[in-house]
Amino acid sequence: MKAVLAYSGGLDTSVILKLMQEKLGVEVITVTVDVGQKDEFEKIEEKAYKFGAVKHYYIDAKEEFANEYVSKAIKANALYEKAYPLATALARPLIVEKLVEVAKKEGANIIAHGCTGKGNDQVRFNLGIKALMPEAEILQPVAEWNLTRDWEMEYAKKHGIPVSDKIYSIDENIWGRSIEGGVLEDPFAEPPEEVWEWTVSPAKAPDEPEYLTIEFENGVPVALNGEKMPLLELVLKVNEIAGKHGVGRIDHIEDRTVGIKSREVYEAPAAVTLIKAHYDLEKLTMTKWLLEFKEFVDSKWSWLVYNGLWYEPLRHALEGFIDEAEKVVNGEVKVKLWKGNAVVVGRHSDNALYDIKVATYEKFSTFDQKLAKGFIELFGMQSVLAYNVMHGAKTVTSISELKETIKEIEKLAS
């Protein structure tokens, strides 16, 4: 019997690799998907074979992740609970897809992963596998076998599995880095400087600001400072530049899928910068009605992705709307990076709904200000009427009342 294991090379998945052989007697095929994490993939492969894998797959999916997943997140201004750019959540469906591809290729009927029973990833993995390969048996050893970190450490020592003394649990890809554990579990404790890797402290960031000009086509970044480049390259460059200025640190209280409130700390320089620039360009090119409705759509899209519902038909339907709306989101946005802040300071588009002839206060304005009086009367009519009624004013509600009112007015006039 064959099984496929999502393998990171860390403590959990290395212990699981050994346990699957011991408990189930299966041949384990390990799969590592590269979505931009800074790992030593050759060493991960060596560990996989050392601890019993019969075959190992390394899959470079960085470009696919950028083009097919990150691009969608940018167009949707994807921020779960207005804060988290969904870096880990976005990568999970892609990893699941690769696991299923390998399982089908190798004839494996078990797909295993190292997710705990407390987090969101178990939902993302399990639902994705069920959608793409319903016949597969899903194995979740940490939860099903009730593995604890203390027990895993002892087991690892007995079997020669390297044990790290790291305090924090970290997941990263090109779109962001998440940090959990240690002092971060106290929501009142400020994250120590040691947890940050992609961003410098704003206090130590350069004293001079740096400007980025980001060009968008149909809502997707295509050029940086006038240089056209693939999205993957652009994201990596913005991560580096914005991180140098301390941009992209996120610390917030998050509602997990399983109902737990957790304190989450993220680094996402490119995500914070690009989403901010993208949304600003939307405000320049979309009507207020479209923009208002799209904010609701974006929020729902982010909620679905966060909660592991990548294969929910609603996501596809929402993307149909988003793609149509994004056809006008073309142009350039100028962003100022300085001391932890990314501030939009300029924007331009051939699809701009800003018209200086209408907006200006100068004499060449084409706006007829006399129209405003009637507009104000109609625009606020119900609100003003409601206020007056609530404060005792009497309204005319029938023809007979109207006739009586007219008579009273005529009597007063005479």
C-alpha cells in the first residue's frame, strides 16, 4: 500500500513519516512544494530518504502560485478580517493539488499531512483532497494519533531525527510569513524584534523615503518603476524594497475556522504595498456603486479562501464578477515607503473617472453649481422629513388633508 505525505522536513512531518511506516506498514512517498519558503530543499530530500521515504518529489510551484493564486488575491484586495493577506491560506489549495497529482500518478490511496486539530490548515487540506480525490483516505496523524510536541521530541531523539530548539512556528511563501508560538501567545506582549526576518524595525529604517511606481493591467501588477516583469519577480522585489523600510508588519487578533480566537503575527511587505496600491487605483477607475459592492465581494472571497472553501462554487462566481470589474483597473500608482508606512501619493489611469474640469475650483470649471440646490433638496428629502416627523412636525398624508391645508393657507392670505 502506498501513501503520499506532505513533507516539510520539520519535526512533525519527519516523525509522521516514521510512524506511518511503523503503524500502517505503508510505502511513503514524500512531496515538498516550493511556494517561496526559504528552505534547503536538497537537505529536505536527504532527510526524507533517510527516514524511510521510498520516493521524494520536489515541485517548484512559485510561478504558478504567483500567477494563479496571488494575482487573484490582489484583484480581490484579499485581507481576512481587514488584516491578514491570506499568504498561507492561498498556498494550501495549490499544495493539495500537487499532492493529489502525485497520489494519482503513484497509485497511492492515502494522503497524509501534518496539520494539528486546532488550526485552519486541516480544513484547507481535507476539503481540498475530498474535492479533488474523493476516493483517497485522508490521514491526519497529529490529530488522529493525538501527537504532542513533548512526545514527538522524545520519539525523534530515539530515532535519530534532528530536533530543533526553535521557539516559533513559522510558515512562509512569496506572499507572506506567519509567526506563532512563544511569547506571541500572550496577546498583550509586543512581538520581540527577533521574530521579524523580512522587515527592519521602522525605527531603524532609512531616514529618506523611497518611491515605487507600480503599473497595473486588469488589476494585476505588471511593471515596477517602469520595468515590465513577471508577477513572481515583481512580488519578490517589492518584498525586499518595502521590507527594507519596515513595511508589512501585521499583529492582530484573528478568528480561526475552528472557533478559536488567536493572536497572529505576519510579515507581508509586498502584499501590504501592492494591495494598498491596487485598491487606490480601483477608487480612481470604478464608480462608487461598483466600488461599494466590490468591497463586499472582496470580503466574501477572502472569507472563503481563509476558511478552506477554495472549491466552493461561490468563489468561482465571485471571481467572474471581480474579473469583469477589473477590466478598468489599468494605470500607475506611486507609493511612498517610509518608516514602516506605505502611502499612496500619486495615481494615473486612462480609465480615470476623475475629471479636473469638473473637480477644479478654478474658473475653467465646467460644473454648474446652480444644479446643486435642487440636488440637495431631493437627495436629503426623506432624511429631513423623517427628522422633522420624529420631532413633532405634522405631514400631509391625504388629498382631503391637502385641501384643508390649502383652505387654511388661503384664509390666512386673505
